[in-house]
Amino acid sequence: MTPAAAPPLAPPALTYACDVEDVPLGEGRALTLDGRRIALFRSFEGWFALDDACPHSGGPLADGIVCDHAVICPLHERRFALATGDALTSDDEAATAHEVEVRAGRVFVAVAAERSAAAAA
Amino acid sequence: MSRSVVIVGGGIAGQAVCEQVRERDREATITLVCGEVSPPYDRVRLSEILVSGEDPKTLELRPAEWFADQRVDVRCGRWVTAVDTAAREATLDDDTALAYDALVLATGSQPLMPPIPGIDLPGVHPFRTPADCAAIHAAAANGTQHAAVIGGGLLGLEAARGIAAQGTTVTVVHLVDRLMERQVDAGAAALLVPALAELGIDVLLERSTECIMGPDRARGLRFAGGDELAADLVVVSVGIRPETTLAREIGVACERGIVVDDAMGTDHDGIYAVGECAQHRGRIYGLVAPIFEQARVAAEAIAGEDALYPGSVLTAKLKVAGIDLVTAGEAGGEREAIVADPDAGVYRKLAVSGGRAVGAVLLGDTRGAEALVAAVRSGEPVDDPLQALADASALGPADLPDTAQICDCNGVCKSDLVAAVADEGCATPREVMARTRAGTGCGSCKPAVIEIVAAATGGLNEEPAYLCPCRKQTREQLAETIRADGHESVSDVAAACGTGRECGTCKPALAYLVSEVRANQHREERDARYINDRVHANIQRDGTFSVVPRMYGGVTTPDELRRIADVADRYEVPMVKVTGGQRLDLLGVRKQDLPAIWAELGMPSGHAYAKAVRTVKTCVGTDFCRFGLGDAIGLGTEMEKAWEGLHTPAKVKSGVSGCPRNCAEATVKDIGCVAVEGGWQVRLGGAAGGNVREADVLCTVETRAEALRVTTTFLQYYRENADYKERTYDFVPRVGLETVREVVLGEESGAALRQRLKIAKAATSDPWLERDDPYHPSQFSDLDEPGEQEPELALVGPPPEGAR
Ligand SMILES: Cc1cc2nc3c(=O)[nH]c(=O)nc-3n(C[C@H](O)[C@H](O)[C@H](O)COP(=O)(O)OP(=O)(O)OC[C@H]3O[C@@H](n4cnc5c(N)ncnc54)[C@H](O)[C@@H]3O)c2cc1C
Ligand code: SF4
Ligand code: FES
């Protein structure tokens, strides 16, 4: 289990996203949960989720390269931390991060309440 | 009141005087009057630019800020037209008057143009200025059938080299019975001829050119005795004529040059002369090393210090890639030790007179050149010349005495380099070169500078281009590790050396490297690939993809067009566009539609999304065009089929034109072929994107099969040696066209490259076939738009512990 960007007031409900083997190791995949596009990553360090819209210009983060707790956006190669969504190589705002939990081969996401501007756009 | 120094002429000499004066006198008012429109530039490197076709702007000796910083008033494009020597005032062509305490004439020289008939015809050029250089380069690169260079001295040979580098055959015509007779003896001169022949340069000795044949433009040379040589480009390089016009007008004593004494002073008080215009003890020097010595002496004299110029020992290096030649001092002496291996093109000689070293000639093997040149310069006593010659080969630059001059162009001694490291904190050769200017002239001393700096700093500090900057690993190191330890995948390499574990930016580069070294028999790991290479389509700004099927040589069929139209309709493709590479692009395709679209198209991938071989653009050539000389579509299609599916460090775009009208723009492609009379011209390293670069001519071959073979060999050379994302237009100039030529055209090295390409090619397949055999069930799908998977209802709320 990994911490989300900011702990929400009431713990959000966990929603089933996929089975572990649905995402190849080291990659990300997108899905819609609670009406928003979410990028779910199966990194070598564990599972993470961010809004699937790069804070820079809306790029599909799920299609990025994942390495060392971060994802590199496929459009302009800016890097964001998987756990917090923080921009690591630019001064973009953070991408909203969501909590992920894996139980018995099934992956659940707690969709955070706040939205990053790029995801709302 | 501060001293006022006016320097006439902004060549290497004028600039050197200006720097030397400023070093001694912070207060002096310095005015540099440059007749040429450009600020002082490095004439020596014009030879280099003739080969590369680079912009002469890169030759500037100092940037504009330097002149501002040093408070040097530079007047470009201005001439000194008169000097009132009594009133000590110089007048410029815009009527400005400049008062001076010291006037330095650095007016240089003019190329000698012998008064033979036809010397004024179009197509006849001297080789002295950037404009000459541009004219010769343009003529040699476009349309010249055969060129002739009159004069087989250092400069003539460099001119010939520059012409040959553009793929034009050239003959050097020389008056006497050996080349470079001023610098080398008969033994070395004889070995030069075959070495030049290998570079495509013919030599005709003992030919006196009587006239250049016209009538409308240069058509050839006629020699005394009646022989003729056809040539539509003629470069004249028979010597220099010191520029003394101004000196004579103002009454300064001149013979061939402006006569100076041992303090570089003329017969007029306060007037000095430095450089190629000056005649000292009867000699006129046509090289830069003496200029620095003269400039220093003149500055000392102007500053009122004791100044003595005893004359210079001449040293010369031939700047012709592929021929290593260093000479110093006399070509002969009372005793001579010679070591020669004519078959290997090696000739080494040390001449001794009166027990002292007076001359050295090193051809083909220049080991110990710095030490031998230093010995000749200082007239070192030598008892056993043969032993001295042998000992020198074992001496590296780091063993030299501190006083040895390393950079002749800028007069930098070894002690200056060591001081830059020890006293001024320079840590890398690049910093030392910026500080001392060593290596920034003709560049031939760079290896010595690097070695000395390495010794002074206790190791090499040049920051290499790292493939993985986090772990400071270069491509070469990693390739070696992969080869030696047999790594099969990116994760193997990561486990072994940590590369690709940190920021992750290098993962795609590593993935390419593993696939290249393992000849495509590596273990593919898609997480190391860009999205484009995971789904074999080009991601667009909105996250959709584009699909470009392959159309060999830009040729399609009605049936293919019909299928493309049907697919575009069925999948509501938002845009169908004709690309610059002569194909059709379906834009705005959703990821999950990719496999079905590929299946319906039934065409192979065009690799428009990958760092790989892209298109080979062709013109209709002999198939339909009335100008066609070669089968452009045929060759283009063969190239595309031979290379299809190969990945490369960066994309490779090619073109084939059926004649020099070049409708397929092959001269601005990474790899280009242009049909010419009797064969194909092969070009490399062109660009027509953010930068425009005309491709270098690698060679001209006779047949289509050879063109295919040579370009294929280069492709593999590039695959193996370029850094990731390094396009051919950066790669070729970085490694040097000469090196490329040597390896690619070399019989053994070329065959080995082709063999490795064959193995790599055999292991490629059409990536679009992954539509039937995906590497992962969700390769093309998002989680909620499953491809092959069973749709599953989302379960809301926390699941019961241990469910499933
Ligand atoms: C292609 C090439 C390659 C060479 N390679 C080498 C090499 O490898 N090694 C080597 O040692 N040497 C080499 N040389 C020779 C070397 O470049 C020259 O010796 C050196 O540049 C001469 O410098 P300079 O300042 O004396 O003369 P110049 O460069 O001729 O400068 C004189 C300047 O004075 C200006 N001038 C003249 N009269 C006036 C006036 N009245 N008012 C204002 N301005 C005036 C001229 O316009 C000119 O710009 C090479 C030369 C060439 C052309
Ligand atoms: S390059 Fe020459 S052969 Fe090809 S289309 Fe143009 S004119 Fe015709
Ligand atoms: S949209 Fe992600 S870096 Fe530009």
C-alpha cells in the first residue's frame, strides 16, 4: 500500500480496477473510474495510480516509460513521481495521485477527491 | 598619455599583434583596421572548410565580445589608404584619421597568379579567402567533371584534398620533379604520390602550364611541350606575393616584402611589419608559427622592451586526412639518418649539421614528432642521429621538455598547458584549449594537448557523452559489457551495472544497444521502449496514433489505395495525409483499433514511428522521366527492401534521384543516391529539418549493385557506432567523413559490416504481425476497453478479505 498525495478526510472507497496480470510489469494502462481517466502503473516497485493527463499538456501518462518510482510522459518527456504525482523535471503542478491496493491478485484504486487542472480540462 | 597603436590588416598577424600589445599594455589605445568585411579569422582552417563545406563563420579567431572586453577598436571592411609618417597619422578610406605612436603593417599577401593566358577565365580560382573556398567547394560538389590544381606545395595538396572530398577527380600539376620540395626530400616526396592516389588525387610532375584553355571558361591546361589536361575547375596555388602596396606608397623600404630588422621595425621610426608581408633577413615566411614569434617581438619593441627576432625554424604539418606528414627545418643536412618502409608508406628522417639537429621529415609514422620538432627548433646537439630518431618514437608529448612548442598555430608551449592546469584550475582539455587557445588553429596538435593535459591532471577528465548519465556509462562501455558478459536484455544490463535503474531516460537507448549488439537476437522487454515501439504507431498530441504502411520507393497500387480508403472509411480516420516521404498517413487512430486496421490494410509497417529505416524517396528516373540517367525507383526499392525492419540510433531517411536535377532531394537525406553520367553518387549525412545540411559525397560508384552495397555498409556502420538519437548529419561530421570512408569502403571492414547487417536483418520481422501474436494480451488495449480479455464488471467497494 502506498500513500496518496494528501490523505482525504474520509477514506475513499476502493474500486476494482483490474487483475494483476492485466498490466505488463513495468508498464501502465488507462481506465475510467468514477468518470475520470486514471493511469494505473505496475512498476517494479509496486502499483501506483495518477490521473491519466499530464499536467503539462494533457499527455497520456499511462503510455509513458516507468522507472524508479516515476513515469516519463510520452509527449514531451517530463517526469512525474508515481507516489505523489510531483513534477520532477519541470515546474508543472503535480498530477493527482490515487491510492492503490492489491489484494489476492486483484487491483483496487481509491480515487482521490481532488483533480489536477489538466485532468479537469 | 597612453600609447596609440594602429594595426593595418586583420589577418592572423594583425590579431596576434593586437593580443600581444594588449598583454603588455592595458592602457594602450588599439585600433585594428581589417580590410576584409569579416573580423579576424583563421585562414589555416579554410582547408578544413573546403572539405566539410561548413560556414566560414566558425573560423572567427575571437568573438565580438572579446574585442569589446579588450577595448580593441575593430574597423571591418575599412582600408588604410594613406599614412602621414611625419605627423604619425593614418587615413582610412572613409577619411577617418587615426593618430599613432606605433603603426604595424600586417597586410599579409596576395596569391600569386602567374601571367599566363586564360588565368582570368571563369572556373579559375586562387585559394586564399572564404570566398575562394566557397567557390571551389561549390564547383567541386556540383557539376565539375575534372579539376586541376596548379602547384604541388602544402596548400595545393590541401586544395586537391578538398576537391577530391566532394567526389570530384583532381590532378595536381607541379613544376619540379617532387612535391612540396621546400619541406620534404625526394624520398618522402616519392611516397606522397601513391598516398595521394589513394585519396583520388593524381599527380603530374615536371609540367609547366603554358596556358589555361578556354574560350568561354576554363576547359583545360596546356603544358610546355604540347600535352593537355582537360579540367573545368582550376585552382592556382603557386605561391604568395607579399602585399606591399601601402608600404611602398608611404615610402617604407621594400624588396619582395617589407624589410624589417631584428625588432620587426621598418626603416621608418614607429612603423613595424609582421606576418606574410614582412621580409626578415631576406626571408618571407608563409606559415603561421613564425607570425606568433614576430608578433611577440613587435609588441615587445612597441612596449620599449628589448626585442630580438632571430628568424624561425619552419615546421609544417600537412592537413590532409589519411596522410600524416610533419616536417621541420631543412629537408637535408651533413648527416642524415633515414628509416623507411616504402610499402607501408613510412619515411622518417633526421638531418644533422655541425653536430646539431637541423631538420626532420616524418611521413606515415609521426611518433615522436613533437620531440623531434623541438630538437630541430632548439638545434639540439645530436651525436647519433639514427639513435635519436629511434628514441623519439618512444617519446610521447608528456615526455617533452617544458619549453617545447605544442601548438604552432598559436605559439603555445607545453609549460603554458601545464600552467593552465596547475595555476588556473583548468580540469579538462577543452578548458585548457579555451584558455590557452592551443588546438584551436589547424587542430593537428589536439591529440598532443589532450595527452599533456591528461598527464598534468592525472587522468582524462573530458566528460564523455554518456548513454546513462546517472551511472556515467558510455555507449562503448555498455556495448563492451553486453558483448563480454553476454547480456540478453535491458534488465540483464541493469542488474549488472545499474544502468537504466535510475531516471529511466536511458532505457530506450539501452534497448536499442542490446538489440544491436545481439543482432536482434536479444530478449525484448517492452517496458524499456517508448510507447511508439510498444504499439508500432506514432503517438500524436491528443494520445491517438498514426498509421503509415510501407510503400517501397513511394510506389503504390490501385488495390492498396482502395484498401487504405476502405480502412479510413470504416474506422472513421479523421485525416488521411500524403507524407513528405511519399507515403500515406492515417492520422487520429485509436490504439485499440491498430491491430484490426493493420490486418485490413494487409501492408507491412512503414516504421514511421520508430528510430529505424524510414522511407526511401525516389523520383521516376529512367522509368518515365525524359532526363533519367539511372533507375531511381529500382534502386530505391532495393534499398528499402534490404533495410526494412532494421532499427537505427535515430531515424534514417533516404532518397534516390535519377539524375543530378535531384527531384527526390537525395542530397539532403541521411543516405542519398544520385544517378550521374556513368554511375551513382552516394551521399551521407544530409538534413532538411530544423537544420539544413548538404549531404557529404562518400563516393561515386559505377553500378546500382555497388550503390546498394555501399549504402548498406554505411547503414550498418551507423547502426553500430552512432550514439542514440544521433542523426547521421551529426554522426558523420563527428567521426569524420574520412574515417567513414576508410571503414565503409575498406574491403575487409566493409565485408564484416555487411555480414553483421545480414545477421541482424535475418532476425527482423514485420512488427505489425503482433496483431495476431501480441506480446501481452493488453498490448493494444486500455483496461476498460479490453481486447482479447473477458469483460469483467467493476466491483464497487472494498472487497472481502481474501476474495479470489
Ligand atoms: C587555405 C590555407 C591553408 C593554410 N594552412 C596553413 C597551415 O596549415 N599552417 C601554416 O602555418 N600556415 C598555413 N597557411 C598560411 C597562413 O594562413 C598564413 O601564413 C597567414 O594566414 C598569414 O597571415 P597574415 O595576417 O600575415 O596575412 P593575411 O591573412 O593575408 O592578412 C592580411 C590582412 O590585411 C588586410 N589588408 C591588406 N592591406 C590592408 C590595408 N591597406 N588596410 C586594411 N587592411 C589591409 C587584408 O585584407 C588581409 O585581411 C594557410 C593558408 C591558406 C590560404
Ligand atoms: S531527378 Fe532527374 S531523373 Fe529524377 S525525376 Fe528529376 S529530372 Fe527526372
Ligand atoms: S504533455 Fe506530458 S510532457 Fe508535455
